[in-house]
Amino acid sequence: MRFDTAPAPHVIGGYSVPRVMFPVLLALVPAGMVHVALFGPGLLLQVAVASVTALACEAAALRWRKRDAGVALRDGSVLVTAFLLAFAVTPLLPWWLNVFGTAAAVLLGKHVFGGLGQNPFNPAMVGYAILLVAFPVEMTRWPVPLDADSAHSWADLARLTVLYFYGGDASGGWDGYTGATTLDSIRNGLDLRYTLPEMLERDDLVGPLGARGFAWINLAALVGGAYLLWRRIVRWHIPVAVLAGLMVPAMVASWLDPGAHLGGLFQAFAGATMLGAFFIATDPVSAATSDRGRLWYGAGIGLITWVIRTWGGYPDGIAFAVLLMNVAVPLIDRYTVPRIYGHPRD
Amino acid sequence: MQGRNRFPAGLVLESHKQFPLDLPIVELPAPPCVVLALDQGSGREAEPVVANGDRVAFGSTVARPGAAGSAALHATISGRVVAIETREAATPSGHSTCIVIESDGEDRRDPALRTHPDYPSLDPDQLVVALRAAGIVGLGGAAFPTATKLEAARARGARKLVLNGAECEPWICCDDALLREQAADVLLGAHVLMQALAADSCVVAIEDDKPHAIEAMRASVAAAGATGITVQVLPAIYPQGAERQLVTAVTGDEVPSRGWPAEVGVTCQNVATAAAIARWVLTGEPCLTRVVTVTGSGVARPCNVRARIGTPLAALVEAAGGYRDTPLQLIAGGNMTGRALPSDGIGLAKAMNCVLVATRADLEPRISAFERPCIRCGDCATVCPAGLLPQQLHRAARADDESGLRGLGIWDCIDCGLCDYVCPSQIPLAYRFRSAQSVLREREAAARKATAARERHERRGRRLEQAALAEQHAFDAARRRALGNDTAARPDAPDGTS
């Protein structure tokens, strides 16, 4: 009797790229719910626009590159990019900026390098950085979170969101509804010679957990991150290193000069910290690849984030920190190859 | 020195071992015909010492060790050699020269075979010579000559014997069955091996998913009052049975890269090898039979069979109740490292511990795997028992980056297949690494050949030059002599003119 032959091994575990990507989307749900509850329905619009744009761009790019589009679209990776970009931008972003940013993320961040697995930069952060540099006003206009000002209602925020989404002029009558984020306000306040304790006493900026609005989102993102750790989609090295790289210098600085530096816990629950630590920095394609390399990579992201937040010109630093460390990945990978079994220990 | 009982990384796999162990080992009668591959799985062919048409008896030597790594081969039935030809075989190339013997139905035993109750009086060198003549090889799957391994161990002064009863690969349970039924033989083989090594201790390493085997081995050691022999129970983790991983689990030491376990004072032998040695002592038979697991969803009654080497695999499947459902692949070995064979006419080889008749269900999802680009998740690196970064090796292999491949340890890959198992992009990594290794090996061979040719050419040039020079000297000397004589004799010689 004759048989087919095939190379060993003849069994695999049945893991797949979609099985890595879709849990990531699922893990974003808690943060998304909190986001919608505190900042209005803008996130849902951003996610929808980004997802449609991302899928369309991926399909187009694959067609140009003469690849099978159906298979690649189903792998879920481009949706992760879309979701992360949607979470990173303000919920008040006009739709065409979202389209522009997402297209930049997918086309310039991913497909010019050869698609899935080839991109040296985190695609979502490429899109975010281009948007932030090109449209700083639109990108930094956030709704005042509902936990900061009880006078506003969610329905008002919904109307405002739709107005901005279609690019309407919302200057009249909506003054108190938008503003800078907590991190941005604190940075501006420190520039204006307010002391940090003064800023931290402001009820509209700081709540029981830290930054208004964002602290709760960070908490929810931490829950989602814990789920990813538990599912072993993400391993602990990068998130822990990012948090340590951010919190350790923050703690030391705030201990040395409490009047000028935010503490470690405040930093950890402000801005996009948890989203960055668990969802953005952990993109395996653009991250360092060995365990030790990932510790360096994550620590670098945390440290650069802290530096940008403390002395930089931008309110948050996650995106630039990730992109900068992406550049360092080949170097990190080169110097963090683990010792091979049977080779001498140094 | 007791190890940490654990090697780094690895993975717990679904074992698929229960069914064959419900039955005792089935003794398969002599088949009407055997196909003895000169390469029994070690990758090197032995040299035949019989010719077409020769009559042979059960136990007669039909091939002697040839290239390093090959071992003596014996007729496993009595009859006539009907062909010595290249056939499909369970070897890396897929082929081997095979000696085909047709039975005369008498099953005559070679009169030269004799038992060796006197083995304690043999010195280690004599034992090694005897084991080499008996064609004893590693029955765990490598078919490496035991004698060569013992010599290497003795040269390096290894004093500890590890008997490998880990049997970590899914589906395979022939060692488990052997330990349950013939632990005393394994113990006797251990004594012979210890004597050949002048070893002072022996550890029988068995994974904890084989409680009956552990119990039988312990009982056997206790009953014999054997000293220096202990049973060590290891957690069942693939690839525990890989030699280097086993050495680390048992002793805590790492075998140096591309080195021998003997360099850390250990030598490993499979429990089935020990049992084969015991058979040689007790019955005088060289390596003529082995226990093999015949299993998979494609056979009716999975079981362990003791069969003669060279028995066509179809006869083994027959012993297991024949084919069932739709067998897609016939795999020699387990599902992680086994070799898929093209035909069941191939003869049982010493290296075959398992014949896995796999249906689609056994091969899913590998058989419908869809390869995507590597996303560098690094899951492969977390399970790699060699501590490699398969994702980086993969990248280097794609780029044909030789120095990258070497630097990242392509030669340290033990081909366990775990990187494939966990890869979410379903990349056939192990296959890629094997291919990269063979390309490098070919290039190394070509480079060696080119160097040798260049050196030969240069040597020839020097030789010719020297010969020419010597000839010139001889000619000059002769001329000087001739001229000297002439000048003395002749007044009109050049010096004497003017």
C-alpha cells in the first residue's frame, strides 16, 4: 500500500494568527465600555471608521501586491491596528482625519514594508504620530470626562461627538465640554509656574484614582491586559518592563521633587499607559523578540514616555516612545540572544 | 549527583499511548520474506558480506560495519538472499541498499550463535568488540552503534550510565511495554553495559506517566538486590527522551554544544538496547528483533509487537488487526519526529520504535495547516529545549544568512518539532531548519572538497617544482663532473683556450 509523505512534525497545536489577534480585540472591550461611559459614544464611531478604512486599505494593498486578500483580511491583525488607533485618538476626531490616520497606519506603517510580520514600526502608532504632528489641534481636543463635571450629560456628549465627527463648528455654546486632558493640563500648569500640589487639588483634573476619566480607562485596560496574560496571548515581560520603566523614574523624581513630578502610580493610571503597556508595546512584530530583549525594549518605552511627559512638548509620550524603541529593536535583538543549551555561560 | 529532574522548556503533549498497553506484547512469527536495509536508521550503510543467492541462517551476519555510524546486520530468517538492491527505506534520503531474504520455512539457527553467561569474565574491550559484532545499536530511534558510543564514553572516562526509558514522544509505548514485561532483561543489560563502561552507577530514567513500568523496574532492581542502579522518575514532558535533555534532567549538567554526553561523565542507552543486550547474553541472538508499537487511528487493534528486523511493515499492521478507516500516512516513529514512509513494503528497521498509521484525524490540524508570515511572537523560543530563537533562525534561513544561522545555533537544533507545534503562523520551522542544515552541510562538504583540491594542486606543483629542481641539480652535478673530467683530459677545453 502507498502513502503520502510529509515532513515531521505531523501534529501541531492548532494555534493560529486569528487566535492571537481576536482575543486582543476582546480584551479591549472593558476599556472601551469605560471609555464610552466617560467620554461619550465617540470611540464607537472611531472604531467603526478605523475598522472599515483599515480593511479597505489592507484589501487594496494586497490586491496591488498580488496577494490573496481574503486570507490576510481574516487574520485579524489589521483590525487590531484599527482598534488601537481608534483608542489612541480623541473620540471627537473628525471622520476624515481618522480615515487619513488609519490609511497611513495600514499603508505606510505596514504594507510598504511587506505586510504582516514585516513592519519595523507599530502601524497604529505610525498613524497616530502622523495625525498628531499634522493635526495637533484636532488631536488634542478631548471631551471633558463625565466623572469630572457632573453638570454635563452623556446625551450632550453624544450630540457634541456627532457634531465634531462630521466636522461641524462646535465653538458656540459647547465651551465647557472640551478641553485638554489631565496630563496636558498639568504639564501646561507646571509651565505656568503652578506647583504640582496646586494642580492635583483641582477637582476637574484629578479624581480618587488619578487622572479624571483616564484613570478608569487605564484600570479597565489593566483588566483586559490581565486577561491577555492569562490567555498567554501576551507574556509579562513587555508590560511589566514598560510600567517599571515609567514608574521607577517617576517615583524617584517625585520623591526628590514632589512639587514638580507626578508620582509613579499617577503616571501608571494616566494617559495611555496601560493601553500602551499591554496592547501597543506588546505588538510582537515590531517588538524585541527574546525575553531579555523585551525587558530592555519595554523599559525603554517606559523611560522615554516618562521623559516626554516630563520635559517633552507632547502631553503623552507612549506613541513616540514606542516608535523610538521600534528603531532600537534590531540592535536589542542583536545583543540579547539568549545562551543556547550546551554553550558556555559567560 | 542528582539533577533538578527537569530540562529547560519543553511542553506537555497529548500522549495517545493507552490502547496498545491494554494488550501484552504480541510475538510476530517469522515472515516469509525480510527486507534488511543496510542503513538501519543511523544514516550510514553497512557493507554486505553476502551475495545474491547465498543461503543464510537465523543470526548469520549479512553485513559488517562500514562507514562510521553503521552497524553489523544479521539475517533474521533462514533462507536465501534473493536481491541486494536499492529500495525505499526509512532513511533521510528515503532509500537504502537492502538485502532481501526469502524464507526457506525452516527457521534454521546459525550454529555459531552461542549464549554469553560468561560475560562477567569479559573485559570492557572484549565486550565492546562482541557488542559490535552483534550489531547492537540504539533502539530508541537513532540506531547509533552502541559499541561506538561505549568507546567514546570510555575514552572520556564517563562513569555514569543513564538508561533512557523516558519515551516522551506521543503514540510510542514500546519501551513502556518492555519495562512492564521484561524489566529483568533491562536490568541484565544494564549490568553488561556497566561492565563495558566500568561504570559506577546507573540511573533508569522513566517518565511519571508510566507507573506500571516504574513499579516493574523498581521491583526488578529490588529483587536482584542490584547496587548502584536506581530508578529515577521524571515528569512527562516532551522532549525528555532526547539525549541532551535527559542528561540535563538526570544530572543537572548540560551536554556541550556538538559534544558527547560523556563530556559531562554520562552515557545514555535506551532501555530497549539494554534488553537487546540481555537477549544476546541469554539466547546468543544478535540484534534480530525489537518491540515496536503499531498504533494510530488507522489500525484496528493498536498493540506492541515483537517482530524480526526486516519484517515488512504490512505484516506488522496485519498483526494489529489490519488497516481501518482511511490511513493517510504511515509514520515510522511518533508524530513529532517520525518519518512518513511512502510504502508498507519497507522492512522494520532497528531504529523504528513505532509504526503510526495516521488518519486525517491524527494529522489535523497539521495536514490542513496554512502558513502565514512570522509575527515574531516568540512562542517558539519559550518551548525550545535547546534555548534557540527559532523566529530569528527562520528569518536567517529565509535570507540564506549563513553566519546568522550559525551564530543563532542552527547546529544546536535537536529537531524536536516543538516550534512547529506552537507556531500561530503554522510555519514548518523544523523542516526549514533541517533544510538549512543540509544546505550548510553540502556547502561545507563542497568547501572541504575545494580546499582539498587546491591543496592537492599546490602540493603537486611543489612536488613537480622540487622534482624539476632535483633533476636540474643532478644534471648540473653530472655536467660538472663530466666537465671536470674533460678539462683535465682535454687541453682545448674552454678554460684552457685563449
